[in-house]
Amino acid sequence: MSIGTGIVLFVIGAILTFAINVDLGAGVNLDLIGYILMGAGLVIFVIGLVLMFRKRQSITTVHSGTDANGAAVTQRRTADTDGPVL
């Protein structure tokens, strides 16, 4: 979802910057607003890519029986991505 949002913000910013030539008064600069939206869209797009490609891993430890005093400890690792499951 964040990748699509970044693309949409970038496109809207590009339209405001390069396609619309309207003078809205002394306090409003559509070119600057467009550049800000394009920058925000680029940042959101990059954050979305980083979060999508981040490897997630969870570790579950199961205790059964007794340890050094006689308990057996089993550790199971599961990966949420295509990585190896140990």
C-alpha cells in the first residue's frame, strides 16, 4: 500500500509542477507544493520497498522434560520469508 501511495503522491506532485500553470496569488506556489509532494512520494516509495524486502524471523523456544537437571530444551526457528527453516 505504501508503494502505491508514494507513486500517487509523486504523480500528483509532477502534475502540479509541470502541467498546471495557474497563478493563485502571492502566498501559493504550486511548483513548490508539487516538488514537496514528489519528494514525499519518493520517500514513501523507498520506505515501502525497504519494508517489503526486510527479512522477518521469529524464534520459538520450547521446553520439555528437564534440562541440565534432566530437562530437554528444543529450539525451533521459523522464517517468514523464503529463507531456510531450521
